[in-house]
Amino acid sequence: LEFRRVLFRSRQLSADTEATGKFDRDKWAAQLSPLLVLWNTLSQQCEPIKQIPAAKPNTEGMSPVDTIIALELVKAKSLLKLIDDSTGAIGRVVRGTELLDASTKSQGNALVQGAVPKAWEDAWEGPAKPDAWMKAPSKSASNKLASTAKKLALCVLQ
């Protein structure tokens, strides 16, 4: 983890957008569009999970396994929302419909440099490359939780 931070910081120092403080919308559009398209595709595959009502699991009457699965669902939904929010903001900045703020700039610059944004890494430690990082939570959410989503929705809402 420390190695990743040192590597990320060295990339930040060498990136012209970070060093000069200038923002190059065309550079972001060219470099981030493939990631934005990837996330859009992955996000659509996770739509059934996103539709499950967000609630804390009701541990009364739930088996320990069901409680763990319900907690994993809450975490997966949180990760999906984090990536949705980040990529949505970056996409709006690239299209010129939203102003660039510090958080979006930091996350976008990390992605331009081929690194996972710190906010994402803080939420879940996954692969070092952004595309692999994006695929992991969506794949996990889809594969592990989709089959139990209806059962969990009933358990969570009880």
C-alpha cells in the first residue's frame, strides 16, 4: 500500500496537469473516455443490485451467513455508488456541463496517470490498475450477490 502511494505521488509530480495547475479537457477526454465507457457497461450489469433497497441488515432472525452476505451487499452498493459518483462527475467535467472541483480533479488526474484514485483505494483495496479495480467490485457484486439478491432484499426489509 505504501509503495502504491509513493508511486502515485511520483506520477502526480510528473504530470503536467498537476504540476502546472492547468486542466486540459481534451487530454482528459482522450485518456478517460475508455474508462468511462467501461464503467458505464459494468454499471449497467450491476443495475439489479443497485435496485435493492438500501437498508441496514436486520440481524434478528438472520443466520450468520445471511448477515455476512447482507453486509457484503451493503459494501458492494457503496462501492458501486462511489464509482458511479466519481465517473459521473468526471464525465460531466469532460463534457463541459460541470465545473472541475478539487475532488474530481484529484480523481481524474489519478486515472489519467493510470492509478486508482485515493478515495477509491481507501474504500476498498483492490488491483492497482483502474480498469481492473473497476471490474473487481462489479464482478464480485454481480457474481456473488445477484443470485441471492431477492432473498436478501426480503431479509433486509424484515
